[in-house]
Amino acid sequence: MSVARGCWVLLLIGSPVGAQLREPIRGPHYEVRSEGEPAEAWEWLRVLEAAWPQFVDYFGVEPRLKPEERMQVLLYNSHAAYKAGCEADGVGDPGGGGFYAFRTSKAYFFRQPSAYYTRALMIHECAHQFHHRLHGNQMMASWYVEGVAEDLAQHAWDGERLQTAIVAPISLENYPAQALELVSRPEFDLDQWKEDAGGIERPVGMHLVRLLRTEKSYARRFANARRRLDDGQRIQKAEWVASFGAVDALEAALKRLIAENQQPFLVSFVDWDSRRLDWAENKPVFELRGTASGVVSAARTREQAQWLEFEVSFPAQGGRVGAQLDWLATNDHTVLLVTAGGTAFLQRMTPDKGWVNLVHAFAIPAKDGQPGFGTRTVRLERAMAEDGSLQAVIRLDGTQVQRVPVRNTHFGPAFDSGVFDFRKLRFEALGR
């Protein structure tokens, strides 16, 4: 069957022995087989086709594919199915959550706890696939090849636009926070692992690659070093100073980059996804998606906020929606939640009593003559009461509806039950 490079098609052929995969689907560059629903598989394919030109830009060149050839990607629902599929293809049990096999030139992975990380793992393994296909499946230094793949895997996806190699607004796994914790340990010493056999934790390796790739003082030297690294050579310990300058300066620059590139939002509960990262007047504007079933879910700013605002619409199926007002712990935090009909609840989770109402439920102001929630702009502001205590001012579409005593201003979006998209999300960190 001849397939033009620009076509997207469904191939009605059998799955490999031992796997429970649906029929393959094809785009211009990728062929995806998944155990999931077809609509989901088509989304995986859209993500990968959106990643292709970004991979080309990142590496400066693209693999040569024959007219009917596609990069093959296999997604399983469980580790057991992933293991069986790899064994059926003769690549054994690779372990981990995903794997690119030199022997088959296929990328294998299985579903992860969050939608974001499942997609990140797919991008990671397909970055390996792209990278190694450029260089004849050459073995490369682990800090470099894993750092490159993880650098690209930090992303946002809104169903149409993919952004790779960014600081993701939010993720459950939060590699930047992991990297900050690792380099802050007293025993961290960049000089100890410069010989590749020493290894490096993946969150740190990702940031090292990003530093060398993006910082002007290192970028040209790194471009030269990449030619050797792509050829499978190692930068020996004695060569690091000649390649990248004084180790102390490199370590200081790495720590600074990690500290300055932390994810702005933290997951409080359940599944959050990075949808978009835009810029307006040199300030970031985010879109986050929250997914939960039957529980209160929330996200919060990593730093305390002076103010935070977002726009949110009530979906056809949803419980309540609102905002995180403060955060001390999983059993000690405050939220605003509003029903579709416009009834608002100010509630605090407490260590000893569970959820308690801070005030009686109240109706939010009508909008365009309609009492329900509809689409609203929610704004939270940090304020001080006359007695000097801390408060959060809550505004809906510019109208103040409450002032609430809070313990801090780790503001953020919140909801219970459903899928909510929080758009045009902006904030100003305290003291900035």
C-alpha cells in the first residue's frame, strides 16, 4: 500500500503477536498503535506530528525516511502489556516506563499516573528515536542523551498547539523541583560525575543540557561538543574545563538556572495538565486543565502571590468550580467553590474536623441578567485587615464578593468533579 508523506490514514492490519494493540494509524511521519480508544490514539499522533518540526529545529536536521516508512510508536495500558509487547518484538523486558529499541527502531511506553506524564514519556522516547535515527542508533553518553530527551519532554499541549523544551506550568512529577532538591544537597558536586560512568540524576541532566544549549556563554562550545557526543564519544573528565570552562562557574550557573526555572504551580490534589504558556507584556499567561472525579481538586502557586486571576467556564458536566485561597497541608487549606447555579461555598479543610464552612453559602452576583456561573473571571488579591491579619479579597468579573481570613496566599484554581480549563491564568508573586 503506497501512502503519500502528507496523508493521515488508518491501516487495517493485525497487531503483533502477544500485544493487545488496536489497528495502526499513520500521519506524515509517525505510525501509532495503542491499546487505548481510537480518539486518544489520534491525539497521540497529533502530538507527535506537532513535535516533528520542533525536533528538526532542536537537532538541526531530520532523519531520512523512505516514502512509505514511518517512525513506529507503541503505547500500552499497563506495564504487563508493555513487557509482553517488548518481548514479542524480541527486545526483552526493558524495565522503566518507556524504551527506544535499537533493534526494532520502535518507541515503546505505557500509560502513566497523569495525562501530562504519559504524553511527556511519549515525547521523551520519541526524542530518543529521532535522535538515534539521525546517528545510526549510536550509543551516546547517558547524561547527554537522557538530558536531551527530557529537555524536549517538558511541554504544554492544548489539543492543537504543542510547546516543547519549556518550563511546564505544572506537572505532578515536577522535574525542576526534583533538580533543585538534588543540587541543594551538601554532597552535590558537579565534578564527581563528569566522567559519564559516574552518572547523573535525570532532572539535573535535563537542566545541564538546557544550560549548555541556551546560555550564550556555553552555546557555541556545546554545539561543537554535540558533534562528538552524537558520534558516541565521551567528554573525559580532563576535557571538561577546556570544553566548558571552570567547573565551579559551570556548577554555579547550573544551580542558578534550576532555581530560576521552577514550575510556577504545584499540584495540590489529583490530575493537572499544562495546556498553554503564552506571554503578554513580557509576563507569562498560563492555561491549566484539572481533571477529577468526586473529590475537591486544586493547584497553587509555588510562591505566595500578591494577586492571581483566571477565566473559567462551567462545563456541561461538573460539580463546583472556584479557587484555592491558602495552603498549609493536604488536611489544612481553604477553597472557594461555586455551583453551576451560582451558589458559593467558602470552606476550609481542617486536621480535626474535615471540611467546615467559614460562612453561610451565598449567591454570587448575576452576570448579564443570569444568576448561574457561566463564564467568569476570578481574581484573588492579598490584603490586610484593620487588625493586621491576612485576608484574600475575592472578585468575580471585577466585583468584590468576599474578604476571607487566610494563612498565606498560595492562590490557585480549584474545583470538584469534572474537567475544567482555567484560561488566561496570571499572577504576581509576592515581592516581585
